[in-house]
Amino acid sequence: MKEDIIITGSIVLFKENLTDLHKAIECFLAIPLKKKLYLIDNTPSRFFEYVFVNHQIEYIAVEQNIGFGSAHNKILDKIKQTSKFHLILNPDVSFKLGVISNLIKELENNKEVAMIAPKVLFPNGKHQYSCRRYPLVSELIARRFTLLKPMFKAVIFKGEYRERDLQEPFFAEYITGCFQLYRTEDFIQLNGFDERYFLYMEDVDICKKIDLLEKKKLYFPQEEITHVLKQGSSKSIDLFLRHTSSAFKYFYKWGF
């Protein structure tokens, strides 16, 4: 029997800060709508199995680290006949009551929009520039190497739409994957994320796929969320190599 759920959400878990994660889960469970949250555990040890128990939460044990997109895709069949909207949520994101309801209203009022996302702030209140133009190779290289950033400042700023008034909504080329609210039917039609990416670039890739649906992605700064942002690829050689691999896959697929 079909469940009468308005919104589903999914969080992929691996090495998470439990305080941040608890806050993210609390924010989702506070949404004043019928809802269900999927916790997808990529740890081999099923570490998060009994950490959060609630009738509105379904725990899914993968028992190996299959990456971000592949893990989120585990719920495609579950949400197909369940919800009207689906939220891709990072475990280090928090938001105020009312954010989801207001974003859903915007989606309902604009049928050409497949995905909507709010303004993203660091915990200190600084803007995170989460809406972007599709990346250039030079921009990605400059972002990874601090010494190159001053030389490519104009390229980075253009990629972040810094010439625009970012207090006003607009259709962005892509929006980073820490918080993406989809119409469930569109997320299903997209077949979720491309599983060839283990980590990084899958959020850019899915925005390209939205273009192929002839739909749009709406940056909506009237609502705000907070994202801790680990920036793992700048601190770990393994994650740096994974980021580089994903970038090669992205440009090979979509062109330079």
C-alpha cells in the first residue's frame, strides 16, 4: 500500500561528526509534513545502525563504501511510489523550520524546475557560493592549489556568479550537492546520480542531466541553510586523487 508521504530525504553516512549529524537529522524530522528519512550507511561495520532510531527513519546498511551517488541511488525504488519531493542532504547541514515548506511552494509554483536549493552559509555566516557555472578545467585546478588562486581569481569568481546579485533567485547552471530538493518524479527520471563517480562531480553531472530533461535548477536565496563543509579533497591525498579522477570522468563524458 502506498504511503502518504510528502517528502523523503536521504543522508549517506561514512566518517561523520555525530553532533553535526544529529543536528541534520533533527532538522529533517522537524519538517511539519509527512516525511521519511533514509540513513544509508557506507561503513563496513554498520556503525550507525542503532545510533538514530525513529519510526520516520529507515536505516540501510551497505556494508562497504560505495561512494556518494551510488549510496543515494539505493533508495530510488523506495521513493518511486512514495513521495512527491526528495531531499539530498549532507550529514553536516542544518536548517530552520519552514525552509523545506517554502522551497516546496516554489517547486509547486514552477513546473519547469526539477531541483531547488537555498543560499548556503558557513557556520560563521559567510556565504558559501553554492550555485555555480559549469566548471572549466583551469578553475578546478586553481581551486585545488592555493598558490594558483590569485592568478585565476577572475575565473573562480565568474564560476561562482559573483557578478550577479546573489540575493535574488535565478536559474543556475549547477548547484552543489550538500542540499538539493527534487521533485521525486524528476529524480527518478534522472535515474539519480551517475554511479561512475565515487565522490565529487556527481552533483555537477546530475545538473547536466537536468538540462537534458529540458528542466531547470533554481537557486533560491530567500531561504538559507548552514553547511559545515569538510573540504576533504584539500586535506587528504586519497580524496584529492578521487576528485581528480571524477573530474577526468566528467570532462570525458561531457566534453572540455
